[in-house]
Amino acid sequence: MKMKLFHGTYIIHIIVSIFAIFSSILVTTYYPDSGIGRSLRSFVKSSPRNLTVSFSMKIPKKEDLKANPRDADRFLQENFYRESCPRAVKIVRNSMRRMYHAKSSIAPSLVRLVFHDCFIGGCDASVLLDSDKSFLSEKEAAPNLSLKGFDVIDSIKSELEEVCPGVVSCADIIVLAARESVELTGGPSYFLKTGRRDSMVAFKEAAGRELPAPTANLSTILSSFASRGFTPRETVALLGAHSIGITHCNFFQERLYNFSGTGKADPELNPRFLQDLKTKCPFAASTSSASPYAADSSTRSLHASNSQDMVNSNVDKVVDLSFDNEGGNDGFGVRYYKGLLHKKGVMFSDSQLMAKEETEKWVRQYASDKHRFRKDFSMAMTKLSNNQILTGNVGQVRIKCSKIH
């Protein structure tokens, strides 16, 4: 509705501009020696583009109304809810800690959720929306079919609505909950401002097309991150979140049994690690020939509809992305990078960080210097959380995170 209003204003601007131009022509033609006529001739002579500049204006696209990470500080505030909902951040923190101690697996789910939200359309909670008559839900895009954590966000939102109805955005809840998740799992706490607003549309096609697949090569990964303003160094730092992540066996099964159609395993995998992965993810003929991203699905129920096939497949089996624990007690992040140094990246996209010097050097740096990693990771997560935000009067603050109003 706001975009329609904006375009209507633009049309009015064009009409007024046309009227001004024709008025100028009439005055300079029929009253050339008048004061107005002389002024107009001087105006056009000094800047021929002045009378046509209105027509060269570009109609802003939706993304043009969003703030990029560099501009976010101008739109967000350190304590945006200090008057409208002073306990907002504390409610998110306490709620997350309570739920984490009841079920620790929510932490990696929420870190993944913030990435999938901010990477597509910006940090605007569009990933939470259910399908509507005007758009299809991002939840139904193939890369998002295994996303979890929606119930956690809904629970936090319900608590906030009881205290401060209609005040705290779902977009802010996602980034705050992800930060708590990182901290609860031993990662660094990083600085976040608040004041994001929620999108009124979802981007299913973009989610299906633009989220990096687990089979992506390094060039694709770096290009995808670069298009969102991230350097190779920041990309490597962000992927350190995989140290607390899990993945389904069918996301990397081809590496174990039919790499690049050879009928053999990926030769770059550590032999002992390969055998450990095969033990955790035995060959499953029903899923061995297709990438989990190869085809989209309109609903989550598609996965559940073939429950009998799942018994003999690897769809429901999961592996920690750093289960071999190369990092010992070094904690969050470091064990992931140490694993990569020993050819123990679970997914092909992980192992690709060792493919070229521009990313390999950061893998080595982070594996040996946890303080540098924690600093770089914190800065990269803040930048991710500020990606193409909606602020001011753009978007809305949803009452229920899965629906616009």
C-alpha cells in the first residue's frame, strides 16, 4: 500500500513537471522580453538538463528503500525500545536461555534462521511469513524445508506482546535470538542496534535460487556473499557458525558414495573421517542420486508424505558439522577450522574454503587464533544483522510473525 502511494506521488510529480515545461515554452515564446521570459532563458542556458531532470528520475525499487549494512547505523538505535518497551532485549535473553536449557538444539537452528532471513531480502523477518494470496512463503523454498526455530520466535513474540503489544518487530527478535544462541553455545556476544521493521512480502523464488547450496563451489560461495557486501575474510568468518551446526546426511551423501558421478567418494576427504561419515550415514539408494536442492517443493508435507521411504533413507539422519571435534576445548569456531585443515569438512561447500589462498589463509588464521576469529565473527554477524533492513515507516511491526496485517 505504501509503495502504491509512493508511485502515485511520483506520477503527480511528473504531471506537475510537464505543466511547468509547457508553461515555460509558452512564456519564452510569446513573452520573450518579460522578466519571467528572460529568467527562464537564462535558467535553460545555464543548465540545459534542468528542465528534463525530472524525467530522468528512477522510480525506486523496494530494495532501494532498504538500508545497507554501511548505512544501518543511521537508521537503527542502540536502545530503540527504551521508552516503548524497555525490557524487550531482556525478555528475549531470558526466554532464549530458558528454552535453550530445555532444548539446546534450538541454538544452531536460530543461527541458521537469521542467515536464511538476512540473506534473502534483508533482515526483515520475511522468512517467517506463511503463504498469502499475494505471495508464497519462503518456508516452502527447497533450501528452507528443513529450517527450524519458528516456534521459538513465536514464543518470544507472544511474551513481548503481553508486555508491549505491537511494539517489537519480528525482525529484531530474530537477530537478538540468534545473538543469544551464539553466546549460549560459547561464541562471542556482539553489538546490535534495534529498530528493524517487518516485511509485508516473502521471497520464495529468491530463497530457492540465491541461498548457497551445500554443493556450491568456492566461486559461487564468494560471489553470493560478495553480492551482499561481504569480503572473502568475512565469508570465512561467518561460516565458522558451522561449528555448532548440524546437517542431514542427504545433503552430502554424494560426497561419500558418488562424488561427481564417479561412483566413488570425494578424494579430498580424510580417509578416516570418510569412514566415520559412512558409519553415520550408510548408503541410501532412494536419495543417492539427487541433490537435496535439485528440486523445489511446494509444501513441507512432501517430506512427510514418503515416510516409508525415509526409513531406508538418510533424510532424517543428522551429523554435527564439526563432530570430529578437532578443536578440542578451543570451543566455538576453532574446531571447525581445524577440521578443515585436516580435510574434515562435512559438506563440499565447507571444504571449498581450502580451495584457494584467498580463503585458505583465513581458515589457517582462525584455526590458530581464536581471538581474531571471535572478533571477526562478531563484526561479520553485526554486518549480516544489518543487511537491507526496513526502518521508519517502511514495512510494519507484525502482531503475529507468520502473518501481515
